[in-house]
Amino acid sequence: MSMLWPHDGEPLRGNTLDQFLIWCSEAECSRVEIQSDMPVMVRIHGENHQVTSDASLPGEVEDAVNYIFRSATGVTNLKNGDPIDVGHTIWPDRKKRRYPFRLNALSSQVGADSGISVTFRPLVDIPRPLEDQQVEPQLLDALHGEQGIFLICGATGSGKSTLIGGINRARLEDPDIHCNLIEASAPLEILYDRIERRNSTVTQLEIPRNLRSFAEFVRACMRREPTDIVVGECRDPQTMEASIQAGISGHRLLSSLHTNSCSSTVRRVQALCPADQRDSLTISFVENLRLLVNQRLLKSTDGKRTPIREFLPVTRAIRTRLLDAPRDRWPNITQAAVEEHGQTFAQSIAAAVKQGRITEAVAAAAMKEEN
């Protein structure tokens, strides 16, 4: 499929770069890659497309980095081996749409030469509501609750951040919910400042820009009387420990992990807990666990992508069953509970076919991977 930017041939510098990024966002790109001596590539609904005829000159890529970084030190940082991970927002008309992006830039090798690779990820200006995300009624019911740990998991690009954004939006907009939501992410990917809040408040922080660590964030939260604590992603033992501490403190903890199933999520939580505290932290985790969700995206009949989900509302009986068993049996117990009390990926795939969201061929390929 040929898909060239309408102003193909113009160097991507300054305002021209902004106009190009706006075009990418409106084309529903999920990823934009600008690399030295390579044509620009974008990803739309899981497929890659070349959108410039010519390769980007090294000087153009350096100019793009310095423009976004707002300093000539941007390229210097990269050449010193330091990655750049910053936000960039384009808002040409304050009465209309805003275009937020995350930029990740790295020094790279292009053949035998040194270069720069820049990836832009367009972010949503306003989180998608849950009613637009095919959220199952059983899952909607399981999302209610004012205490405990709620985990939304999946691989990179599986839409878990979109689902988390919808969950938080629903709570902020509900006039019957009086929540004080505090989120920390590294980096922030969903913004809530344009949500019409009724009886709720929201505070967002970026790690390490606003606070140095997630552990410091959780300690700071305890002084602010939060109801909802959101940790963008658990990536390391320190963040995992901080998240569990937030979940056992009588608050609602919403977070995510990179896992492929509910059972692997339980295994991943165990692995991320610091070894010297593993017993106490994993027990506390199970005692306060309320929901496990794992999401994937499949090619949909409209040419885009649609979510399928495995999930488990964790009841008191399930928690007791886990706590009464050795830790090495927890993943198997979790999978059995998903099949008995939740929804499996196979059931979600079948429902998506019945609803006309995916074709039989897509379903067969997904089931082959599942098996």
C-alpha cells in the first residue's frame, strides 16, 4: 500500500515536523520512526507503511531531536549514550484538538555509520470511553470496588494503556464516585485534564521528572488522602514492592505488567518481588487482589484492530484457594479459575467472531497461537 505524506520531500524540521506529526496522528498511527539515512516509517493498525520517498538526512534527524528537546544538548546527550524520553504536545488551536506525543530517541548504527533513531508515539488527547472498547459486562462489574489491586496486563501495543485510561475516565466522570485519583507513570501516556470531572480530583506525575521513584510516589500519596493510586507499569522490584504497598494500604491500586495471560501475571508478580521480602509481599498481593485482565489486539473486519481479553474477577474463595496452596501452584490455580469463573481468550475470540468484529480466518490463527 502506497501512503506518502502529502508534503513528501520537505525536510522534517520545526513547524513542518509538527504538521507531519499531526498528519500521522490523524491517520491513526501508533508509531512513527524517523531514522538517519532511512525513509520514515509509520505503524497503523498493526501494519508498517513507508511515508516518505527519500531517506532522512542525518542533519534533519538531529534538528528534529533538538527541536523536540528544545535545546541543542539533545543530540549531545544521545552521542554520550544517554537516551531521550520526553513529551511533545502540538496545540495549534486552543479551541480544537490537542496532539500529544511521546518521543524516545537513541543513538544507533546505520550500517557502518553512527546515526539516530527517533520513535514518536501519538497519545490520545482524551481517553476513549469504556463503551467504545467492547468491555464485557462481567468485566465492567469486576471493575467496581474501592479497595484492592486491579491489574491490566498485556504485551507492548496491546491497548492496555487505553483500557486503563477508559477505566479512570469512567470513575472521574461518574457523579456517584467521589475519588481522589493520583497517578505516576514513566512516562505519562494518558492525560485527564480535559475530562469533565464531577465529584472527583486527579493528579498526575511523571517519574523521574516530578518524583525520583515510584517508592517516593507511594510514600507521597499516603499524605494526600487518595482513593485511587495508579502506577503506570510495574517494571522492576522496587516498583512492584511500591505497588503492593499501595494496594494493601486500603486504597484502590490500578497498574499494569507486560505479561501474556492471567497465570503468567501471577508468576511475574512473584518474580518481581524482592527476594528477601517475597513471602510477605506475595501473600499481601493475593490477599488484596481483586482483578486480573490480560488483553490482546486482533485484526478486525473494519481494517483496524479490536481487543480480546482474558480476565478473572478474584473472589474471596479464589484468594483463599491460592493462599492455601504452595506458590509454585498459583499459576495453575489461576488458569483453572479463569476457565471456571472468568473469561478465557478462546471464549473472547469466539464472542468476537459472533459479534462480527473478526473473521473466521483471524479467529483460527489466534486460536492456533492460543493452543
